[in-house]
Amino acid sequence: MTKASKVRKAVLPVAGLGTRFLPATKAMPKEMLPLVDVPSIQLIVEECVAAGIEEIVFVTARGKSAIEDHFDRAPELEALLERRGKTDDLARVRRPTELARYASVRQAEARGLGHAVLCARDVVGDEPFAVVLGDDLMDAPVPGVGQLIAEYDRLGTGVIALKEVPSGQEHLYGIADGERDGARGLKVKRLVEKPAPGTTASRLAIIGRYVLPPEIFGILAETPPGRGGEIQLTDGLATLCSRRGLYGLEVEGERFDVGDRAGYVIAMAHYALTRPELRDDVRAGLEKLLQRR
Ligand code: G1P
């Protein structure tokens, strides 16, 4: 029998403003933008749960209560659907609630991703945990977070998800460099948050999934503001790397950047094409559109 993982909690920072999607995000969190009929944040939670995560910790902010409502019961709606015998709809409404246990903490000020993770310190406590960013969706046979958890359980050091990005895009990401280990591994030696173009040899970008030991909290508490005047998770990870080591894993699977408008549209098409009841109509419609433009 395989040993149960110690990684039971995932921190999901959802406090960001989502300015790239205004005006859609004026009164609605960007994490609630749907991929077909499922909000992107639910796909993230589903990935975590498929990887064995039991508790989700949202780091939220003002204007984000729709996320908490989405993962809560909706007694009136449920009663109505039940009375009408709409069992499929009822199951869809209940699913988010039943996936995991939920907690949320507020990030009162936008002080950066490192600060957002630090806000979850008391809820996570003294145990390893995952961090998953809502802008990066993954469709993979083994959930992206699950791939990292397996490496964490094997190595006992922090693990970050990496993907090689095309040359010229390095400045959009945290970039890792180090010593290759097998086909997909990297013993991380250096990390830099959003390097200026042409300043890094590596094109291995951090793609929004991390499994970290609780020591990261103490490190983040001492990490000074970095790029953009914000407390950067990447800077905290660089310290963790020098003290305890850090491992990078090129995760297997397709990644969609739903924090970007074009990426969001592409992801929508992908998820529609994976749905048997929609696939043929969507494919025909897209082909027609592409012929005309
Ligand atoms: C954050 C991280 C960055 C990472 C990226 C992945 O940046 O700071 O290191 O590469 O997520 O999506 P953001 O995209 O929030 O600016």
C-alpha cells in the first residue's frame, strides 16, 4: 500500500483585481469567469481534489464573496430544483460544496503573492501545503498538483511546476535555472521574478503550482518587498532554495493561461471541445468562423 501524502491543504490566492478582464470583472471576481459552464476556480479546486487535497484555503479580498458563495450550500435554489425534480441541475449545484472543506482568509491590502500566501499561515499551520494560482489551468492525465505532491513525498523538499516558454516571454514569469535531473526534473539553483528580456539563459517558467514546506511562512514574513514593491513568492522561494533546496518539475499536460484574454478564449474552446455533448457543434462553428476570417 502506498503511504498517504502529508500534503492535505491547498492555498488558492484569489485576491487579485482582474483588471485585464474589465468591465466583466467590475462586479464579478475573475475566478468566476466560466469555462463553458464551470467557473475557472472550480476547475482548480477539482484538480486539487483529484490530487488528494482535502482542504482549500482561499485568500480573498473585498468584492470576492461570490467565490465563497459558489462553494457554499444554496438552500433556496436546491429546494427549488428538488421540488421541480431537476436532479441533474441539483447535482451540479451541489458539486462544488461537496468537493472539499473550505476556509478563507482575507488579504486586506494588495501586497503581493508572497504576502497572500503568508496570510494563510494560521489556517495551514505546521504542515506542507500546495499553492495553486487561478490564472493557470491544466488539463493533464495526472493532475498538475498531484505530479508535484508525488515529488514532494519522494524528496521532502519544496517542488515548483515548470514549463518551457517561448523565447521573449521570460519577462512574464518567475524563471528557474539550475541543474537538470532526469527528463523532467531540475535541481533549482537560481530563481528570478519576471527578469528583464535577455537577462536569463533559462526559459523554464514557474506556472502557478507549488508544494511547499511550512518553513516558507517564516521566510515570507522576513522577505522584503521586491519587484513592483510587492512581497514576491519567488523571492521567498529563492531563500528557501538556498536554505533547504528546491526542486523543479516540468509538469506533463496542457496548460492554459486564463489570466490572459486570448488564453481564456483558447481555454474556453478547449474545454468545449472536450465535452461530448458540445464537441460537434462547437467544432463546426469554429471551423466556419476560421474559414471566414
Ligand atoms: C505569478 C508569479 C510568477 C509565475 C506566474 C505564473 O505571476 O509571481 O512567478 O510565473 O504567477 O502564472 P503573475 O502572473 O501573478 O504576475
